[in-house]
Amino acid sequence: MKKKLVICMLGIMVSPAYANQVDSKILELENQILLLKQQMEEDRKVRQYLISQQQEIKQDQLKNNNSKSQFSEHDLRFYGQLRLDGAIDFESSNGGTFGKLNSVPLEGTNGNRSEFNLTASRLGVDLKKNINGKDLNAKIETDFWDGGSGDGKLRIRHAYIDYNNWLLGQTVSLTGNLETATESVDYTAFLGTAWVRVPQVRYNFTLDEHHNLKTALEYVNSRSSELPALTAKYTYKNGDITGLVQGFVNEKRAHLADKDIDKLGWGVGTGLKYQITPSSSIQGNYYHIEGDQKFLPYTAQGSTANNALAGGDFSVNAAEDDLDLNELDSYVIGFSHKFNPLWRMNLAASLFQYADDTAYAKNNPLMNKTLTDYAANIYFTPIKSLDLGVEYHYGNREVFNGSDVDVSRLNLAAIYKF
């Protein structure tokens, strides 16, 4: 009886301690269950992310497979732009929607006029194929620009292949300075901006991540001999700075009745762009050219035929059995600023200064002595891929005999890229 009583008393004394242990165990189990649920939720999110990534990879693979046509093993990327250009002339005009400051009639054309066309719309395709571990890249791009008449003739802009540092075909000349150019609304760019596209054979030297050198033989169909022009371009890019040094030599030729006269034309240029802030930059370009009217736009004057006595590059001096070369210094400086994703603006000032103490200047009094142009534009991008631009130009053309004419015009553009 006493043993039973002792056992009962011990049970009464032990039971509260045992109950506390049970409660503690239950709380610990509940916490472990909560942690397990959280872990399961995290595992579920990870699985969903992996599944979505796999689906994106499959979609990309499907796009890549679809990009390969049935008749080509190349990766293809089609692109283009629909472009409406317009111009309103307030003072003096030479017609068209694009700048022709170099040939505005000296007597001027008073009165307002306007013109619009879509000839700068373009279509293109990039091709890519891996050959022996190296990428072969090719491009074909066309537009409908015919020089401004609006007839819409199909024109080749780019057509080339680029493989193992060699480029063969037509693209922008090494005399081009688009890397340091200011954005314009006028399709032909600002005075002093070089963008001419010519057939060429080019080799690329990648010196390191900041330095690049290219050389080329380029075909120039403008009062030249049978020899191609030799061009070269050095590019430096490091952070906020982009710099260019470029040049060319080109044998000029005039065909006379009983002989040909040859002389060497040449030019050197430099360009610099500095990104002041992520939204602002200043850029400029300089060229000195003797005896050429092909590589730099707005330099053409008179005829481009080989048997013509005078053009913007040279005139024939039959008495001296020589070619009188025209000499030009070109300057352009610009400022660009992006206000926000919707609005951006550009300012530019340009000058063509031809030497007036040469035999060419004395023998060709109606050829250009100076061209000046001041321009400002603003772009609005209401939706992705759509740009609306307006640009005002005020310029002057003066010839060697002192006659001149002022130009005032407004350029407009609506561009949808795809």
C-alpha cells in the first residue's frame, strides 16, 4: 500500500515537468514544419524559374532555326526603315528634300517652297555563318534614293562579305567619319560629315581593345585613273573618348584629245568625340583635301566626267600641260544632348574654306570659295522605333568672284525602324 502511495505521489510531482517537455517538442515540430513549407515554396519558385528559362531557350532556338532559310545555311536578320523626308525652303533653293548648299543658284530662288518623299526608306539583311571556327558576316542593304527627284529608283547602299579580317564589296569608305559625327535630320548629314559608300577591298588590323587600323583599295568613279584610291583609317576608343585619323591618295586624270594628264589628289582628316556626361557629347571633324570631290559630300562642283575641263576637284590647264587642283579645309563641330528617353537635340556649325590663292581659284571664278552652315534639330521618340525630327539650317554659299547667296530651310523627317 505504501509503495502505491509513493508511486502516485511521484507521478503527481513529475507530470507538470513532462507536460512542459511535450509542449516544447510540439513547438519545435511546428517550427520545423513551417521551415519545411518555406523551403518547399522556395523550391517551387526555383523550379518555375528553371522551367521559364528552358522555355525561353527553346523559343530562342526556334527563332534561330526559323531565321535560317530553306535555301541558305546562314543566320539571317532582316531589318529596314520607313522614312518620310520633307523640306521647306524660306530663302533660296536648289530643289529636293536634302541639302545642296554647294550648288544653290547664286541668283537664288525667292519664295517659300516645300517637297516631301520617301526615297530614303531602306531594306536590308545581315547574314552570318561560322566557317572553321570564324564568323563570316555579310550584308545587303538597299534604298530608293535617287538624289532627290523622288522617282524611287532602287539603289545598293551596302553589299559585302567580311571574313577573317578581310572585307570585299561596297560599304562606307575609310574616309568616312560617322563615328564622330553629329546626328542630323537631313538624310545627307551635316556639311563636313563623310559617309560615301564605294566598292573596296579592305583589311582590318585589330591592335588591341582600344586601337584599330584599317587599309583599303577603293574604286572611285569620279575623274580618276584606272588605279584605285588607297585609303587608311586609325580609330581610338577608350571610355568617353573616340578619335579618328584617316587619309587617302587618288590619281586624278583628264582625257584630252591627244593625251591624258595625271596628277595625285590626296586628303587627310581627323575626328574626335567626347562623351561629357551619359546624356551629352561634343564632337567634331576636320579635313584637308587637294584634288578630290568624291570622298567628302558637298564638294562636287561642275562636271564629274573625266574629259570635262573643270570640276570641284581640278581644272585642266592646257597651256601648262597640268591639272590645277582645288584645295579645301573642312571644319564641323557639334553638340548633342538627350533630355530623356523621349527628347534629344543637336547643334552643329560647319565651314568649307577653299584656298583662293591657287591657279584653280584664279581660273574658275564661279567655283565655291566658302560654304557655311549653322543647324539645330530636335528629335521626339513617342514610341519605340519611331523618331520624329525637325531641323533648321541657315547657310551661305560664296564663290571666288565674291558673289554669294543665303540659304534658309527647314528639314523634317519621320522614321520608323524595324
